[in-house]
Amino acid sequence: MSAETPSTPRTIIHLDLDAFFCAVEELRDPSLRGIPFAVGGSPEGRGVVATCSYAARKFGVHSAMPMSRALRLCPELKIVRHHFRDYTDMSRKVMDLLGSYSDMVQPISIDEAFVDISHLPEPGLVYAKQLQTQIRDHLHLPSSLGVASNKLVAKVATNVGKASVKTGNYPFAIQVVPHGQEAAFLAPLPSDALWGIGPKTAERLAGLGIHTVGDIARYPLQDLVRLLGQTGSVLHFRAQGIDDSPVHVSHETKSVSHEETFARDVSNEAELMQVLSEQCVSISKQLRKLNLHCSTVAIKIRWPDFSTIGRQLTLPDPTSDPKLIEEAARKLWAAHWKAGRKVRLLGVRASNLTPPSFQPKLWDWDPKEFEKKERLDTALKTVQERFGAGSLVAASGLQDKTKGQPE
């Protein structure tokens, strides 16, 4: 990490969708607004709080807490089952909105992202307000934003802005750190406000009399390096608000997956196969949205003792067809599950992704026949979508089904 800041100041926005899962659930069910509720698993099993409403936080409920403990703290807490597909869809809409401001968008989770708007003419606050308003008015979601000259300070700014709002509801905060004031902004904050400082490091620093970010910035660099190694050097520059890391942009999707942890271990194969089928359909839809095909299908199974297996299968041809994906997943399942064995988690992943290719093998290439087959497939799909999957099939399919049957 360089001690010199870039010659041209950047403008980075950090976006955080406040209590995102809860906000989406309130869109699904407006009666949840203003009441204590948590998104997560059943308290009767091993369920934990994924996130909770601000009304629930007043009782001390927080994410990653066992749901059973959350209920003890807040007996009237309502538990809502997660709807990940909705969260993914809403997240994608937010990221698309960010993309309308800049090509340099870096999602860091389903509800957080950095966007580099250095190329835009107005101050960062102008665009932060616009983004927050658009997300609120068009997507009906709350958000908080930090604006600074780098990613580190922008993210810390978001956290500081949210903490400063004491309404007990979604904060809708915007915190701006002007260029040149990064170190002064960070100085009074506790040391663990910086990236890379967890509870153990914070405790070690406190033992040295280092309690704030300013304390770190003032501590002799050589002593920090001697005590903490390379981490000491990194913290020295971060404490001064120096972070030259770029907003990373990756357009490559390496895999698409869907998994579910059950509130109670499940041994009923019909129930498990229903979950697996739904996961394959979800993956297929995502692949088609991304205009990708997969060549590898994998399943993930976690047993009650937390041991986990992952097995994969290479397909004859790349596909986004949910039936073919499910067929491969079922083969893997059948090879590694014994009747009656309980399952804690089940998941499916599609990988080795490539754009669709409709070009047949060169030695089979006949343009007229290919176009004819494409028209036939399109007609078949149209009829099946309208009247049901079994309403019409190709003659070749009938021949396959009648093999071995008496005439």
C-alpha cells in the first residue's frame, strides 16, 4: 500500500441497503412494518437470525443470534421465513441502478456495493442523494450511503452515518467525508472501525494503549511493524485514511448456486427432491437471465453431524434446461444418499459457464435441417407452455417411449 494518495482525487460511494431482508419482507407483507420481526430459521431447530427489524433491535435482538434466544429477549417476535429469490431480484435491480451512474460498480455482498463516480461533474453528495431517493421511490427500499475519496473511508462513513441516526427505524443516512479530511474523520473512532481489526487485534492494541484510529496513526510505524508484522504497516496507512485500492469490476459469473439449510433434519426423500427440483428451476432461470449455459452440475449435502460432501457431474452438452440440470443432480443424489438418512443442508450448483452456442457439430452441419429443427423446437415449446408439458411431443420422443413395448 502506497503512502501517497492519488494525484487526482476520486469520489467513491459506498451503498448499504438497510436491514435488506426485512425491507424486502415488508414489501411482501406490509403488516410487518413497525413490529418486531426476524428473518431466519425456526427456534425449534437450529435456526438463527439472518437479520431483524429495527423494532426487534430495541430488545437486543441482532443477526447471527440463535432464534430461540431472540424469542426469549422479545417474546412477541414474529419469525419470517427467508425468500432468497426475492432478495436476489431486488439486489439486482439496485445494482442495475448503480450501473446507470458508472461502469465501475463493485458489489461486495447482496446488499452492499461500491461505485466510482469520479468521472461525474457534480459533488458526490448530489449523486448520493439521487441514488437514495431513486432506491426509495422506485424500489421502495431504505439505504444509507458513505461518500469519500476511497473505499475504506466511504464504508466507514456509511457505518458512522447509520450509527448517528437514533430514530429507531431505517436510518436513511448519508455521510460525506471531504477530500483531505480522511484522517481527521477517522481519528476519534474506535480502532476496530478499520478493516482488518477484529476483537483479538483490538484487544492487543488496547494493551498497548491504542484505543482509537488516531492512536494508531500516531503510533510509530516501526513499532507497529515490529509488533504486528505486515499488518502493522497496513493499519498505519489505513489509520491515515489512505486506500488506493480500485473499485474492482468483474463481469464474469463463475457459477450459479442455490442451497437451503433445514430448520430440522429431513429424511423424507419426496420432500428433499421437491427442494432439489425447485433449486434446479431457480438456477435455470438465473442462467437464462445471464444468457449462460452450464457444463457441470454439482450437489452439496450436509449431514446432521455437520460433515459435508460435494459431488459434481459433467454434462454431455452445455445447457440451461432445468430438466437436464435436475436429472444430473438426481443422479448425484442417488449415488450418495441412502434411504432414511437425515439431511441438514441440500444445495445445487451449476458451473463451467459459457454463452449459448447453437452451432451443431461440423460433421452434422446441414443449414436447412438445422433451421427446420429450430422451428419445430420453437413450435413444440409454444404448445407445451400453453397446454402443458405432455400435450405434444416430437415423434422421436414417442419412439423412445415405445421401445421394447408390444406393437
